Amino acid sequence: EDNQGFRDYALLLFLYNTGARASEASHLRIGDLDLRSPAATLHGKGRRVRLCPLWKLTASTLRQMVGNRPASQEVFINRYGQPLTRYGVHTLVKRHARRAALTTPTLRSKRLSPHTIRHATAMALVRSGVDINTIRIWLGHVSLQTTNIYAESDLEMKAKALTQCEAPLLGSIKRRASQKGMMGFLNLL
């Protein structure tokens, strides 16, 4: 059980770090990891391959988990030594989401899956200022249109935030501008 808990932690960390699909994580082999650089080679849809950098924490966690297992073996295995399936990755994420919802009530109404973690990775990259084409490559999207949904949803969040702070700010600017005239208004900007 303790080994499974560590494996689960490593898998969740890996999913968030790389934005990997469930199928990419389930097919990841130890030989696909370069824990010195550190990076992971992901085999995605349509036989496309991409290289994702790994955080030092992710690399050290994976290094500890895989130990001296052969390079041909899958990274994420079950208690019987068999590779986790895509379904197994989904089940694991949902199980941990239910557990987390016990202490974080806002999670109770959310539908969490490996794809939700992938989306969270993309949004974190957008919010960190990473350009949309780099995010496209990171996630393994062929089309920039697929990736644009992240930029658009971030724009929606910014617009919503702007709307929330717009009224009080405009009120105080209008008051000060009317007191100082047009030059006062321009000086406030």
C-alpha cells in the first residue's frame, strides 16, 4: 500500500508537470526517462513523439520509484507488476479527487480526470506567460486552434476580473477628474 501511495504521488506529479494524456502516462517506459537532463519522451496520438522537461522534484521522485528496474518496463505499474492502463490512470485520479474533496469541499462539485490535470497544466503555463505555440508543442497539439482554447479561457478570466474591479476604479477616477478637470484626468492615467 505504501509503494502504491508513492506511485500515485509520482503519477499525479508527472501528469501535472508534463500535461501528459492518460494513455501517454500508461505507456511511458523507464527508457523514455532521462532523469539527468531531466526530461521525458512522450508517445502521443498518431505516433507523435514529444520531449517534456521535468522538474527536479519530478525527476527525483521518478528516480526513487523506478529504482533499478529494466528500461523496457513501464514506469507506472500496479501491485502485480503490470503496467497501469489508461483506465487505471483515470481510476487513480478519480479516487484521489474523492479523497481530496473530503478536506477541500469545493472539489465535490468538480469532475476531475487526467484531462483536468492536463488542462490545469496548460492554464498554469498560460498564466506564467508561456507563449501559446510553446504550450501547443508542450501538450502535443497538432493545431494551434486546439491550444487557443487555453488562451481564450485565460482572456475570459482576465475580462471577468477586470469587470469586478472596473466599477470602483472608474468611480474614483471620475470623481478625481471632475475635481481637477481634463488635465487632472490625464494625469491619473
